[in-house]
Amino acid sequence: MNGTGRECGRGGSALPAKAHPLISALMFSAGLLGNLLALGLLLHGRRGPRQRPPSLFHVLVLALVVTDLLGTCSVSPFVLASYHRNHTLTALVQGGHICLYFGFAMSFFGLATMLILFTMALERCLALGQPYFYERFLSPRTGLVALPAIYTFSAAFCSLPLLGFGRYVQYCPGTWCFIQMHLDSHQNRGGRGAAGLNVTFSLLYATLLLFLILAVLLCNLSVIVNLARMHRRAQRTRRVATLEQPRAASGCGRRMFSMAEEIDHLLLLSIMTITFVICSLPFTIRAYMNKFITEEGEHEWDLLALRFLSINSIIDPWVFAILRPPVLRFLRSVLCCQVTPALPDRRTPCPAKTKLAAQLGPCEP
């Protein structure tokens, strides 16, 4: 637990000659700029006298951006300092305390980000699948309870290596520290049991990520099913509205506005889920493979998996910054044109047709 694990050159404090800070500097710049941009867009969007109170979903989005920003700013400066001084993380301060902090921070912010994403998916699932329960028990204030619970659980879980269950070790080229994922072939036979226990924690961490991946996918699937039901109900409502004008017009427009908003949330959440899966699966796969692999040559794949895991907090804010309302409206119109069947009778449109078209996009020729 001293923060000095498997490292390049074993015993050397200098970075390898081939180590270069360009990739780390670019990752830090992209993460910092993306998170600041996303945070600015979120705060700017809440200005104005006619703005509605923030929903629970938007509170969680804001928390996700702030968490990614804190994660980027808490670890990347140490990487750049390591390159600047040409020292590994364990050599920057005696005792390897920076390596312990780096490993804890990276695992904590990675887990907290993924738990927030799962909470966002669960919130959308309950909003559409259990609307009565959602309206009665959930509100933006729920985020004030859920977020501290997420951070507390993440901190407690990631503190286990500091208490002896698991280990934070240094990875090549000496500028990364994370959970030990590999059985250390340099340990003697008496230490093999402890090494196996350390690797078990990495399996537990990877299993938790895998559970979150499956849970988010199931929640998104439930949202899609409920949106399909809303779409069918909206079609029936439009047919009935032709006989009950103008009384049904306002209700028709409100339902379609709600559906358009839900589709926007689903598009944003789905793309963030895809990046989550792509960035998390390499680490999950490596953690399970390393339980049975002891060759030193495989450690480069560990570093690649860690880089994929860290990229997630860089991509998330850029996804939000790019998927602004105009882009979401375009994607929504394309999606609606693909899935909306032609109605048998178009001679008598819904009285709210113009308003609905503005919400769902021009899908008719």
C-alpha cells in the first residue's frame, strides 16, 4: 500500500527517455476546455425570466460536468509536473503519497461519473415508466440527496486499497497510478496471496463497472419502449382530435412537446452511454484477463485500458457541448422521419399540427 508497484525500470526515479508529455497535455487541455465550455453552456441556458425551474435530469447533467471537471483538474497537473521534473509519480514525494492520491482520485472520479450516468438513465426510466411515482417522490431536490450518496459510496469503495484490500500501483511510463490489475511476478511465494487479494479488488471494481453498463443499457431500453408507446398514443390522439376540435388541440400539443423533450434526453443519454461502454469495456476485459496472465509484456495493454478509462471524462462534456438544441432537433427529425408511418388520412390535420411539426421536425413531404 506504499504506492510503489510495478514501474518502469524498478527502482529508477527518472522517466524513460521515450516518454513525452504531448499526449497528456492534449488530454488535459481537451478535458479542461470541454468541461468549462459545457459548464458555461449549462449556466447560460438557465438565464432569462421565462426559463423553467431546472429538472432533476438537468441537475444530474450539471453534476456530471462538475465531477468530470474536478477529476481532470485533480490528476492531470501531477502528470505534467512529473514530465516537467523528469520524475515518476512515486519519486515526486518520498513515501509514494502522490501515487496513492493519484490512484484514489482516478478511481473515485471514474466511479462517481459512471454512477451519475446510471442515475440519469434511471431517472428517465422512472419518469416514463412510473410517472405517478416520479411526480410524487422525485424532484430536483432529490439530486441533493442522490449526489452526496454517490460521492460517499465512491469514496468509501475506492478507499478499500488504502485499508489493505487492493493496492494502488504505478504504471509505465511512471506517470500513472491506478488499481493493481496484474499479479506481480516479482513477489515471492509468501506474497502471492496478498497479490491475489489485490487483484481481486480490481475484479470487484471491473464487475461494478460491468453492472453499471448493463443497468444503463436496460434503463435506456425501457425508455425506448415507453417512447414507442407514447408515439402510438399520440397517433391515436391526433385521429381523435380531428373530431374534437379545438378542445383536444392543446392536449395534443402538450403531449407531443413532452415526447420531443424525452427524445432529446434519450439521444443525449444514448450517445453518452455509447462513450461510457467504449471507454469502460477495455478496463473491464483487462481486469478479468489479468487474473490469469502474469507475463510482463502484457502491461502495455493495461496502460491502454487506463487511458481509455480516463478519456471518458474528456468526451462527456464535448458530447453535451456539441449536442445543442439545434443539433438535437435535426437528429430528432431524422429519427422521426425513419420511424413515423404515414397516416391513412392526411386531409384533416391536427389543429396543433404546426406546433407539433416545430417540435418533432418536418417529417412529411
